[in-house]
Amino acid sequence: MSKKLMMLAAVMLVFGCLSWAKTITGVVSDSMCGAKHATASDDAAACVKKCADGGAKLVVVSGGKVYTTDDQDKLKGFEGKEVKVSGTVKGDALTITSVAAAESKM
């Protein structure tokens, strides 16, 4: 009986952890402008790069929510662009597993 309970607990733990993993499609912005750059554009890219060079952190804006992350290097090169980010979300904090350019909606 004890062995079955341990296996059940292990399975629940694994599936519980997997529920935090998700893929978010959004735009890479900066901590100063936040949701102002919710739409990808050349103007957004220029502004985000300028703010990031000035010390602002890169963030991901999706569905009106701003996700912060410590994985700054993974977002570099995507400033002001729409991306698909895989990782774990806890509140508004995002731990990034992978980042790729989002497919064009054309």
C-alpha cells in the first residue's frame, strides 16, 4: 500500500510541474516601456534596443501581461519582434527554455 501511495505522489508531482510549463507568443519589449510595445514593429525594435542599452531589462508582452525574466541573453536579437517563448511561468516571472521568431500571420 505504501509503495502505491509513493508512486501516486510521484506521478502527481511530475504532472504538477509540467502544468507550469507553457509556450507564450508575444513581443519582446523592455521594462521601461512594458506593454507599450505589445505590437511588433521597426519603431518598437528601435525603442526597445535604446532602452535596453540604457539599462532596462528585456521582457515579453503577451495578452496584455508583462513577463519579466532573468534570461536576458536568450531575448537579445528579438527586440521589438514577435516571438514564441517556451518555459515555465510563475506569476509574472518567466524562466525561458527556448525562444524562436513567431510565424508571420500573413
